[in-house]
Amino acid sequence: MTFKPVRHFSLTLFAGAALLLAGCVHVPADQGTAKGPDFAQAQHLDTIVLARDAWPVEQWWRDYHDPQLDSLMDKALAASPTLAAAQARFAVARAVVKSEQAAGGAQVGVGAGLNRQRYSANGLFPEPIGGSWYTDSTLQVRGSYDFDWWGRHRAQVAAAVGEANANAAEAAQARQALTALIAQSYFRLQLLWARDDNLAALAKVQRGLLADRNARLAHGLATVDAQRGVELELGRTLEQSELLRTQAARECEILRALAAAGPDDLNNLKRQLPPALPAALPRTLGIALLARRPDLQAARWRVEAALGRVRASEAAFYPDLNLAGSLGLNAISLGKLLRGASRTMLGGATLELPLFDSGRLESSLGVARAGRDALLAEYNDAVLAAVRDVAAEGATLQGIGREIGAHGMAEQAASRLAASAETRLKRGLAERSSLLQAQLETLRQRDGALQLQDARLQTEVALVRALGGGYRAESLITTAAASAPASTRQH
């Protein structure tokens, strides 16, 4: 009749001792001064304005309405080893979260044992036990419970969740980087082909001009220097054409590797110029940039993980109280194992409080806090770099737009000059060489326009990537939100 009061008194005394010891714990003060980024200052200049105020959509490349590009993207997203590796890292991190979650709280298990043993006749046990063989059999149900009063285990789970979500964001970052590289490579290949076609037309006109010079030279109407000048220009054109073809072959192999394509998958690519799209840049960035950039989300979750490790290191200074118990059967005869007299019971509690550990806990806490501060600094730097990327690509795209406008005036003037030379030739007021020279200038201006179009497309994709490429932040694992305090979630 007195067992229960004594048991409750013992547990109360044990818990009181734990609380008393906790009051004596001294956790070193946190000297860290690192703070999160100021997203109110994360903004590009008001002077950088493009055609539209918008963020990229998730499959932004479909706006170009190019089935070839769509097919390359689909193949790469389905078969890329880079994306597979990123997903595998996330799967590992998610498994670590489950492992950390399973390590705390209640644990229940069943154990059984069977031993055949001969006891010594000259040992501790006299006859008839001594000198005889016996079978020791055991069947137990064991249980334990970790109260986690100071949140150490919850902090470890939160740290694992932070790492897992960071890996998920990095997987999205890998996808974004891959699609951007594929689009840039595809556009560069198409523009190299377009420039090569233009140079072929240029060489054809130069051959016509060379034939005209040869005819005039034969009649004494031109000098040999004029002929050699045209030959020199033709040689330069042919040399540049070979260079472009080499670059196109190299770009084709780069594109093949990026898209995880087979040896013959790109042989049937059609030559077609990508359309010009109105460029887009949000008027304001700020906190929206955090939700749109997977690299910023990854950096943020790394900070969350570091904060969890700091809390776990701080909790390690406090006493740890655990309960354990077992209920089972034990007998030295297998036939008596299931009898009521063979029952055994065990109940107990453990209380652990570190008193002297040569500074191990303080060192561990210092490392965790220093790691947190380093990650916060990297996070701040990543935010500044993200804004810088957006501003740089936006300003570049804006400048290229002005260049295209100015070059368009020169291209139109060259076209009008060629049209005028053709009209004068038909009326007998000009020589054929004048028309050929005007056509040469038109084709040279066309090459300049193609180079500007290439620069515009490359910068468009770079801006899409800088704006997050259609990514929208989401936590694939949300345990941290439930277990972390509000001070943690504000970063």
C-alpha cells in the first residue's frame, strides 16, 4: 500500500533536483553581432526600366514558341545526371530528418534470449546448481522516454530540417541553372548558324565583285591593287566563316551534353532565328527576391540549420532526465518461463549534468555560434550578389536595346543605299560594282545586327536566371516551422 506514494515522491524529488540543477547552469553569453539582410534596401536603380513589369514564369522558355527548344528542355529535365545528383542529396537529407525525429521521445522494444550454461561446482553457486547445466531464458518488453525538457532534440531535428530544405532549394537551383545554360547554348548555336549563312551571302557578293574587277582589269579599266583588295576581303570572309563553323560545332557538343542528348539527337535541328521578346524586370525586388531565388532560399535554410545547432549546443549545458523500464519473464528452465513466478519488472530514471569536461561544451557552442555567424554573413552577401546580378543584367539589357535601336538606323541606311544603287544601275547611271559595294555594306550591317541579337538573347536568359527563373519558395519539409521559435523564423 505504500509503494505508489513512495514512487511518486521519488519522481517528484528527482524532477525537483533536475530543475534545481538547471538553475545552476551557466551558458556562455552570445557575443555574435551578425544580423539578417535588409530586404528594404535590396533594390535596383529606378533608371533601369524594361518593357514589362513582371517576374519570369516557371517554364519561361516556352514564351519563345520554339518546339526544338522545348524538346531539349524536356529531355534534359528528365535525364540530366546533374539534377539526379541534386535530388539524391535531398533524399539523403530527408532521410537524416526522419532519423533525427526517430531518435527522441518514447522507445519501446521486445527482447528475447536463450542461453545454455554449466555453472562451476567450485564457483559462487553451491550444489545442486553448481556443477549442473541450466537453460536461462528471458522475454522482455523494454521502454524508455526522453523528456527533452530543454529542447536539445527538437533543435537537432530543426537543424536537420534546415539542411534538408536547403538541399531541396539547391536542387531547384540546379534545375534553374541547367535550363538557363541550355537556352543560352541553343540561342548561341542558332545565331552562329545565322551569321554563317550571312557570311555565305557576303562571300557570294564578294566573288561577284571580284569577277567585275577581273573584267575591268582585262580591259585596262582597273588596277591590280583593286583586284587584290577584293581577294583579301574575300579571304577574310572565308576565314571568319570557318571560325564560325568551328564555334558552332563546339556549341553543338556543349548543347548535346547539357541536354543529355544522344549522338544523333541534334543532327536534325533546324536553323531558325529566335523571336525578339519584350524584356521584363520587376519594378521592386526586396523580400520578393528571397522567395524567387533558390540560392537565397538555400542560404536561408542553412542559417536555420545553424540556429538549430546553436540551440542544441546550448541545451547540452542543462541536465538530461530520462525514464526507462522493462517488464518480462526470466527463468533458468525453459518450461517455467511462462509461469507467473518468472515475471520481472524494472523501472528507473537517469539524470545527467555535465560538471567538468575540459571546456568541450563551451568549445562546441563556440563553433556552432561561429558557424551561424559565418552563414549569416554568406546569406547577406548572397542577397547583395542577387540584387547586383539583377541590376547588372537589367542595365545591360537596357543598353543593348539602345544599341539595337541605333544599329537599326545604320542598317536601314545601308538598305536604302543598296536600293538606290540598284535603281541607278537600272537607269544606266551607276556601275555594277557600286551596287555590289552597297550590298556588301548591307550584309556587314546584318552581321552586326545578328551579333547584337545574340547578346540580347544571352542577357535575357541571364536576367531570367537572376530573377529566379520562375522559382517559388516552398518548404518541402515543415517540421522546423513547428519546432523552431519565432525568433528563428524571422530570418
